[in-house]
Amino acid sequence: MSKARWLLIDLAKGLADKPVHEVAPKDVLAVLRPVEAKGNHETARRLRSTIGRVLRFAVANGWAERDATTDLRGALTAPMSGIVPQS
């Protein structure tokens, strides 16, 4: 199973029953917050990106008016880079 498929099927299942043209930023955030609450900040950001790709595809095909993820930039905690500055 591809990573994008895993993100959408396992993590974004809260959006599965919602028509794509009805997906709002609050709906996407409701899917992202539990992932973020577990400390999976990078996964939450990748999930937002993957949902955004789906929504942009829907916009391009006339199934939705807009990508609801664009309003969520800066709403998630940034993942730690793992680089520790030297003293």
C-alpha cells in the first residue's frame, strides 16, 4: 500500500463519507488534530498535504470550488528537525 493511500484510508477516514465539495477547513482540522496530538507532527503535515492534493484534483475537475487545506497553513505544530544546535 502506498503512503498516500495509507494516509487517506487510515488517517483521513473521517472525511470519507463527506462529499468533496462540502469539505471545510474545520473538517480537515478535525482529522489532523488527533494525529498531531499523538506527537506525529510530520505525519499530520503530510496528511494535510495529501488531502490538499485530493482537493486540488477535485477543483481541477469541477467537483469542488476550493482547496480547504490552504486556510490551515500555520495551524499545525511544526515538526522538530532533529538537528540540535552546537553550543
